[in-house]
Amino acid sequence: MGIYPLPTYRWFLRSFTRQPRHGWAYRQDLLPADPTAKLEAIPIGKRHPGLLTEKQVEAILDAIPPQNLRNRLLLTLLYETGMRVGEVLDLQVQQEFLLA
């Protein structure tokens, strides 16, 4: 790992690869003109994840071997609570939850 923490490093790589660098090259006199100067950004709508049906969830749970309780628990927790994957993975065994 370098001088940046991993999430910062990933963000840097993503932002660098998503933005064209023609304007920079033009300002540095590496290009005679900026080929992207007259382009307009294309609006892209936000993508929302599709929801799984109850049958799809049951099929996924049925595909997990019965002796693999950990994965069955993780998928059930995701489905029934609506928690994000990162939130579930951040859970510690020592954390206690009140069941109502």
C-alpha cells in the first residue's frame, strides 16, 4: 500500500480515469486545441439496484449447503433487515442485538 489509505487510493484512480485529460494537455501546450471544449456532458440517470423476489431469495438460500450456516445467516440478515453488505460485514461477534 502506498501513502494513501485504500479507499482514498481507489477514489483517486476512479476520478482520474473518469475525467478526460485533454484540457490539461492543451493548457500544457501538448495539444494544439482542446478537442473536448465544445462537448456537453451526457446526463446519466442514477442506477438503482433491482430488488429480488421472494422466490429468488428462497432459491439462493436453497443453494447454500445446510452445514454452511454462516453464509445462510449473512444472506438472511441482508434480506430481512435491509442492511448493506458493508454494514453486515462490519458486524463483530461481540456486538449484541436486542431481538424484539
